[in-house]
Amino acid sequence: MTIPAYFGNFPFPPDEKRPHHLTADRFKMFIYTGNKPYSSDLNYLLASTDKMTTGIYQLAPGSNFDPADIHAGDEVYYVLEGEVHLLNPETGQTERMGPGDSILIPMGVPHRGYNFTDKAAIILFCIAPRIWDEKGPPTGYFGATRLFKSERRAAE
């Protein structure tokens, strides 16, 4: 899968960058991932240049995004509304975040988001320098998922 042309080029190509008022009617909407709409999140791309990508994603009540996302840049989440739980499937680390909370997800770290509530979670994200490499978004997560609590319980 290749990356859609608007990544790195929205609202302008890198050689035409200039200050620009970004209005909601111009945001690009995309789904992560389109190949699994039943476990996806709805995204609004605010801007994407050769140096960063920023947007807002919404995780519906009781949903999650799958596969785990892995970026070619560092990512920061800032929770605007609702609650999101993040899982790093490699380590089993989980983080519960609510409005006003943020998290830094370093480049290359897999992560999945879950919304266990009955209200939408809305998260502002920024990724720099690139959202994905030339192969585009991950098509799956093929490593073992470590679930810390269940592994600990099994050892007891």
C-alpha cells in the first residue's frame, strides 16, 4: 500500500509552503485503516508537510484501531475529549488518558488505541518528520502481543 499523495503535500506541496488559515471545510478525512473499517478510527488531516503531519482522530465508543500503528516519526497525542487507552503490544505497557492528557510515542513504537467508554474519544495528533515510510500504513502487526496483566496472572 502506498501513502496517499496528500500526505506531505497538504494544503500545499513543500516548495510552496506559506502561512495559511486552515478551515474545517478543507480538512482531508481518512480512515485508519481502510482495509479494516470495523476496527478503524476516523481521522481529519489538518496539515501534512515534508516535516510533520497533524490531525484529529476520533475513536468511536467501544472501538479500537487495528492493526497497531507504527510511524516513521515521533508522535504526540493530546486528548481533547473522552478517554483512550493505549497499548504497546511489544511491551504490554498500557496508558489511560483523558482530556488534557498527552503522550509521546517514539518513532517505530507500535501502539493500539482502545475506547472502552460509551462516548467518543477525540485526540489531536502530531507526527514528525513523517507519518509513514514509503510502504504506507502497516497492514498488520505480526509480533506477539504481550498482555502484561494476563501474563503476570498466569505466573502466579
